[in-house]
Amino acid sequence: MLLAGVKRDLSGISQPGKLESKLAQVRVAQEKLKGASSAGRSRHRSRGLCRLAVSRRRTPACCATLDRWGSLRSPPAYLLRSPPAYLLRSPPASLFRRMPSTAHARCGRMRTYIRTQTPGATYFFTATLEDRGARYLVDHVAELRACLKTVKERHPFEIEAMVVLPEHLHALWRLPEDDGDYATRWMLLKQSFTRRLTELGVLPAEAQQPRGRRGERTVWQRRFWEHQIRDEADLARHIAYIHFNPVKHGWVLRARDWPYSSLHRFVREGRLPQDWGISAAIEGAFGE
């Protein structure tokens, strides 16, 4: 196209000087065309090499990459979206209520347990001595009865059933309709019984030494097992377990032969036969 236009222009030129100048302009134009075409080919070739190098490096999809023209391309939109709100919310504090910190465990602090305290409810309890080979509960059962009577006078409750073994006891308590604080009752009972044993001088020296920040003595195990009775069947199962417990642990062959049990009251009231407890199979968890 450029040469055709030049020929048309040259057809009207008769002077030699003008003709030579036109030819020089044509040569310059041809040189420019050749340079432009070679530069374009090299540029396209370099872009292709760039794309090849990027593909060989296997650039992750989440990073910016080069498009087909060699310019930077943003990552996909779904990778730039914020995560759902439920993933950013902090977990509720109730999930960690039963989980003590390692610092508390290292310094010997007690864990915080959540117990249900329902006024007027009936609870099954298991309390155990620190020394499972001791016999303080039966050897000093009179002191235990006196301590229990004192606690009942200060904080009333009803004993539905109870059994005292040498190193642990089981009890069913029915709390008043306006009071569900059984933890205070057990604290007072443990403290008063330990104080009486200390006054009698029957505790060994290591049991009289206070432990922890609270200065507790090592007569009782810390805390106790508790279970809220759900219905009449649950109540009957726990009463049977309490009365059969001396037979279970091998202290007697018949439940009526164990003197420290509420079974004798049940027999007097006609609620159980005298020969009850020769054999029984009671399933469940009772805190032993």
C-alpha cells in the first residue's frame, strides 16, 4: 500500500532531485516497517517464554499469575472472600468451665465442679476416707452419729437410707423445699468428724498435718460423689445398693448382719423382709 502510493506520487515528478528525495523517504519508511515487525515478533516471543516459565514453576492458584498478555492477574474471587462469621466467633465460656488451667494444676489448686443443687430433691452420696485401709467410720461410729445430728440441727434434711462401712459411707438425703445446699452440710460433717478424731488422738501424725492452701487434714478424700434421684425406680435401685453394700464388699454374708445400716429400720417398718439381701445384682455407677 505504501509503495503503490509512492508510485502514484512519483508519476507526476519530472525533476531528478525531487525523485531522489522521494526514494530516500521510501527507504526510510521501509526500514521503520522492518524494525517494527521484528520488535513485535520478539515481544510476543518473550511473552510466550514468560508464560512457559510461570507454568513450569506451578504457581499456586492463590497467588497472582500472568495472563496470556503477560500482565498480572488477581487470584480468584472465592479466595479473597472473608471466612464465615461462625468461624470467627469465640467459643462460649461454658465449654471451658470444667477445664482448669495448667497453672492451677501445677500449683495444686482445686478444680471447680458444677453440681446441681435442687431444693427439695433427693440425692445419693458417697464419701470416702483418704486411707482406704482405715476403720475410723465404724470404730468411731458414735462420734459420726453425733456429728451428723449436729449438722441436721443446724441445716435440716431427712436421711432416707444410709450405710456406714469402715472406710466409706453411702447416704440418701432428702433436702428441704427451700434449701438445696448439700455441699455445706457435707463440709460441716467432714470437719466436725475430723475435729473429734483429732481431739481423741486416734489420727496418725501424717493425717493431722494440714495440706494445701486451705489447711485441710488428710482424713477424708476431697469432694464426694453425688447423684440426683430421678424417679421412684431410681430411688429403689439406690436404696437396694445401700443396703446390699456390706455384702458386696464381703463384710457379711447377709445384709441384716451388718449393724451400721438403715436396713434394720426398713425391716421394722415392714418395707423390706428380714431375709432381704442374701443375693442381689444391682447395676449402675455409685461413686466407689
